Amino acid sequence: MNSCSRNTAYRNGKTYEECKEMAEDFTTNLKLEIEKKEIISWTDLLNVVNHDELVYKLTLKYLRRDGYDIGNNKRPEIKKQK
């Protein structure tokens, strides 16, 4: 049986743990940008993470965890919750 493990290589040979660390770093930087601009789009986030889908999803997850409104398919934007 073939199953994925936490040691599976993702994009560019990164492990899941490396992707999580990258997402945490992007989250920290994006919080500062959101404070300045008040809002960023999902497209901007995708560009910041170099179109890496796993890091993109983890970054959204961490932003939601930290109290940010990550929007939805009708409102693809990230902003600080009021």
C-alpha cells in the first residue's frame, strides 16, 4: 500500500515541515503588510508564496488562526477582523 508520510517531498523537494516553516514566515510578513494596506487579495498572497499551493493553503490557515478574515470564493481577500 502506497501512502504519503510527513517525509514526502513536495514542490522543489521540500518536506511538509519545511513548508510549514515557510508558511509561518510568510504569515508573519503578511500580517505587517495587512496592517499597512488593511487588505490583500488572494492573488497577492499567491504571488508572495511563488505559486506553491501547499504553502499558500498553510499561510491562509495560519492567518485565520491568528484572527484574520481570509474571505471566501465571492470575496477573495484577507483583512483583519473587526
